[in-house]
Amino acid sequence: MKKVVLAVLLACPLAAFAQETAPAAKPAETAVSQQDPAERNKMLYSLGFLLGDNLKTQLILDNEDDYKALSQGMRDTLLGKKSQTDLEKYKPQIIQKYRDDAQTIAAKRQAAQEEYLAGFKKEKGVKVLENGAMIKLLRSGKGKNPKADSTVKVHYTGTLIDGTKFDSSRDRGEAFQTQLTSVIPCWTKAVQQLKPGARATVVCPADTAYGSRPAGPIAPNSVLVFDIELLEIVQ
């Protein structure tokens, strides 16, 4: 059982990365072995960086020695060398570290999100909606407000509280059209506060967004921040 648990834990960074990558290209486009050596090195460095970035969200490393030990273990296995330790002996400790670090990281993340919500709530012009979502008008619009079942066309950018962007219709160069009954509760309430042409910052507590469900790059229980511009109410 411990072997299965460990395998799942160690696979998480790679699995998460694989889910975010684009669909596989044609074989001719992915012939990595035929790349220029310098470009291949940059690609592999980038892969290592992304895997390391993903791994650090699950582990707490305290000092330089921790990083050296971890990187040496990864290096040895990638080079096909024999382990310098009794792996079976340390597997229970590894599993326990993942569990302990996950709890610590989750607690720090929750505290940071609560601090962010409290700080945004105090900003001038912020309106707290009945479901807990918050909205700050950046630009007024004209006309009627959409209803809960209206279909709207918007431009938006979504980020985490640290500014990490996870989605943007602006980046795609195409407005997003949706019925307000088909989006997260935060959007359903917040967009009804806007008139065509209006733009606002909308902060969504986790329970008004995706809650405990992971959504692509969005971790469970994430506070989300949106820059939303209502372009039109589709008749």
C-alpha cells in the first residue's frame, strides 16, 4: 500500500504538468532528438524548471542542503545509478513528509487568502454581494443591467491572489459569450452589477468559485480575482 501511495505522490508534479500541456503535435514537430543541441538543452532545462516549480508546491525545503540532497537523488535515478540509501526504509518518512508539508502549505495558503479578502474588502468602492463575492467598479457603463439568466459577452482576465494568470479572453483576442446561469456563482452575481461598457475587479471567495474542486491550473479552495468588462447583453 505504501508503494502505491508513494508512486501517486511522486507522480503528481508530472501529471499536473502533463494536464496543462497542449495536445500532442505531429511526430515531425516533436522530433526532439533532431533539435539543435542548444535548443534541446533549453527545452530540457525548461522542463526541469517546471517540474521543480510544481514540486515545490508540495514540499517544504528548509535550506541549501535540502535542495542538494533532493537534486542528487533525482540526478542519480535519471543517470541510472544505484540508490545511495535503502529506499524501502525511507518510504514511510517520505509519505509522512508529503502529508505534513501539505497541511502546512494549505494552512499558509488559507491564511494568505483570508488576508487578501480582508484587505480587498476594506478598499474604497468595494461592494460585498449577498453570496460573499466582492466587486469594485473601475469604469461605469450605460444601459440596463443583465439579469440572472441573461446571455452576455465579456472580456476578462482571471488570476490567483498572487497575480498568477490562469485564463484571459483578452489574450485569446476573442470575447467570451455565456449565459449567467452557466458560470460560477461569483460571476452570476457580479456581472449583474455591471452595465454594458462597465469594467470591474471581481474577487471570488473559493465557495463562490470552484470550491474544493481543482480546475486545471486552479488549486482546490482558491480565491480567484477577475478583471471583467461587460461588452454587451446578447438579445
